[in-house]
Amino acid sequence: MKPPIFDYIAATSIDMAVAALAEAGDEAKVLAGGQSLMPMLNFRLLRPSILVDINRIPGLGFIEETAGSIQVGALTRHFALETSPIVAQHLPVLSCAMTHVAHLAIRNRGTIGGSLSHADPAAELPMMALLLDAKLHIASASGTRIAAARDFFVDTMTVDLDGPEILTEIVLPKLPPRTGWGFEEVARRHGDFALAAVAVTLTVSADRITQARLALTGVGPTALRAAEAETLLVGQALDENLNRCAIEAVREAIAPETDLHASADYRRHLAGVLTGRALAAAWRRATEIAA
């Protein structure tokens, strides 16, 4: 199939891009990696009157380290995040998650900002942004603002971006010392969207969990944090009983839907199994670091 007719602007600066978006209003779409946008255009699911291409804007593709965080430009490609030694050192759970994103050809072209802005309910990056308490830098013709990941994902493929706004940078705080991680995902085929995925970090001191973070994707309209399970874990040492209680808390917290890929009951069961595995891996890594 072919996309509908549209005008095209190759922006060379953020100011040029947001000005074009503001002028076009709801009729414009941003073109970054195009891995989600172009198929939707080809199927006529979207009919924008203009595409604003941001690939020529300098300075939007980078991975940089500060004292307390990792800063990632919105045009950074998935593969760059996957293979970054900075990310591997400070956010290894993110490096692992990136290997599950689609296929290599797509990871070579798809962008971090594009995936977060698209907010597919089974994608890995929104889940990782929630898990890692990301801050999202957003530009518009009226200035810039910062949104917390927990407030950014509103509904299925709906985010806290007005039409004339562009996501420009993602800031990811470094994990605390003595933090272990776990990542588990099940898809029908490698590279497919997740039927369910779970990511966990556990920070341990004196054989007790001092901070727990647990995020899921594929089990609702958006990625989510399992707050009740996190609260259960803090102050405890992970054992079989605590693991089982956390699994049940996760299953109670999610509301998956039945679709042609899997039933709601299957997804709920799967989320629990993956939670148990991810928690065990995170605890093992954390206690090895602390030893």
C-alpha cells in the first residue's frame, strides 16, 4: 500500500521543527526513525497533511554521562543504546531490554524518542522509562518543559505531548550502588512485541531490600509500575514466600485484555511467572554485589 499525499519539511533545528508543527496544528506528524509511522501511513491509519523530518537536526543523537545520570538524545538509535558501554556499566537492565526490541534492522533505524512518543502498549522502552524514573525533556514554540515518565504515558499510543511539541532528550538516573536487576520477556517470535515483559531492580543493604522497582509491559493499555509489589518487597529479604506474595500482588495490579495473540488469563499468569524469575535474578545480582 501507499501512504496518502502529504507535504514534507526537513527541519534543520528544533526551532524550525516546532514552528512547523505549530503552524500545521493537528495536521502534522514528526518523522524520526519512521519504524512505526511509515507502516501506519502505508495502511492509511494516519493521514497527516505534513511530515516534519527531524533527522537533520544536529545534536539530538547522543549518549552522555553526568555524575548522577545518563542523558540520551531523542534521535539516538536503539542499537546505539543497546551497545553503549556507558549504558552497560550504569544501566545494564536497559542494555538487556534493548536486545528484545524488534530486529537488528529496526534497531539500527528506530529512535528512542520515537518509541517513547509512540507508546505502544507492548514496547520495551516505555516500561524502561518508568522503571528507571526517567525525565523527558520536551520542546515547543513556547519553550521547554520536563515531564516525569510516570506522567507521560496516558493511554494506548497516547502520551503527554501536545501537537506542536517534540521530545528532545531523556535523562535516566544511574542505579544506586548494590543494585541488582532482572529482565524477562515472552514473545511468540524473537523480535515480536511482548506478550508480557517484566523488569526489576532491587537495591540491597545488610541482606534487606532498601529499594524495589518493578515495571511491566504487554499487560494493559500502557506500561506500568507495580507499586503494591514494590512496597511488599522493601525491608525484606527475598525468599520463596515473599516472591510468591509479590507475584500475587502483580497479578492483582494488572488488567490485561484478550486479543488474537493471547487471552487475558494467560497474560496475567505469564506476568506472574516472569515477575518471579526477574525478582530472583535481581536478588541474586544484588547479593553478589553486596557480598
